[in-house]
Amino acid sequence: MSFYFLSFLLCLISDFALASLISFEAMSCSLYFYMLNSVSFDSGFYFSSIFLLVAVCEGVLGLSIFTSMGFSPGKTGSMVRSCSKF
């Protein structure tokens, strides 16, 4: 399973727009999870749950953008569709 996922990512990184989108989403999600881990539960469960909610929303947003790119016409959409055959 992970081999197919890595092959799919390596295929997508050849396009600069998709590579920048993937790196932005990965950086945002890792930043949110870092903030979630750095907040102690003594300072409040509310703040940590807000960070987790934002991280999940960021991941869903990135996945929806990525999926809509696959259905878009043009070079980017055809590249996503060709990479998804792995």
C-alpha cells in the first residue's frame, strides 16, 4: 500500500504546481500537529481540540483541492489522472 502511495507522490512531484500544493499542505498539517503536541492538557483541552479541528479541516481542504485538480481539464488534470493509474 505504501509503495503505491509513494509512487503516486513521486509521479505528482514532477509538476511544480502540484508539488508546491502538496508541500504546503504537508507543512500546514505538520505545523498544526506540532502545536497540538506542544500544548499541554493542563492549559486546556479546548485549545488542543481547536488545533486538532483546524488540522483535520486543513487536510480535508487539501484533499478536496487535490481531487478537484484530477477532474480539471488541461495539463494538471491529465497529469493527476495519469498518476492515479498506479
